Amino acid sequence: MMHVIEKKAKEFGFRFLRLDTGGFNVVAQSLYKKLGFVEIERFTDFENLKDESTRPYHLEKVYMEKKL
């Protein structure tokens, strides 16, 4: 499925894909790394979340990017 997403993203002219996953989800992180994603700095602004109770979840996320 990720290969199809990458192909479509390239067709639309995107230069990279970004994603995030839970810090606890090491299986997904391993898969994304095998697919060429690398960890990057947080790219979302959680300071303005409407639901403050989800803030701890956002702090534990791992952010990744792959250049296309």
C-alpha cells in the first residue's frame, strides 16, 4: 500500500512524504525505516490542541519523512 501512496504522491508532484506514529509502536517504526523513512523533528503544532487531554500522546509521537 505504501508503494501505491508513494507513486501517487510523485504523480501529484510531492517531493516528500511525512508521517507520525506512536513512540510505543516500534514495529511500525521499523517498517517505515525499511521503506526509507528517517526520523525528523516534530512537524505539528500541538500547543493549540483543542483537547488538552491528548497532549501527552502527541509528545510521545515519532515523526518521519521520506524524500521522493
